[in-house]
Amino acid sequence: MPARAGCGIGRPSHERHSMLFLVVSLFLFGALLGTAGHVPVPVTVLGGIAITAWLTVFFWRERRKSGMKGASR
């Protein structure tokens, strides 16, 4: 029986997981933007600075980790 379009049957599991990730990400993004519209500007700016710092730390850790893997080869 052929898979019906849009129902997820017959798709690889990684494709379903990436679709779920996109849906959840968009939902959270919308919730955060909605929140940013209701809190004072300084709170929004502090939240943005905190997220930027967290992403920067994550970036450097991942970069250092991938550098270590390349050095061991």
C-alpha cells in the first residue's frame, strides 16, 4: 500500500525527528517573541544578552571539542 502524503508513514525516523524539532522550535520562538512583546525592554535586552553569552560559550566548547578530535587523528 503506498504511503499517503503528509501522514509521516514511510518516512525515515530522522526525518520525523527533524520535523518535530522544527515544529517545537517554531512554537518556542513564537512564545518567546510573544513574551518579548509583554515584558519591559530592559528585561528583553538582558534575556538577549544571556542567550548570546550562552550560545557563545556553547560555540567555543564545540569548536574546542572538534579541534581536539582533529588533533588526535
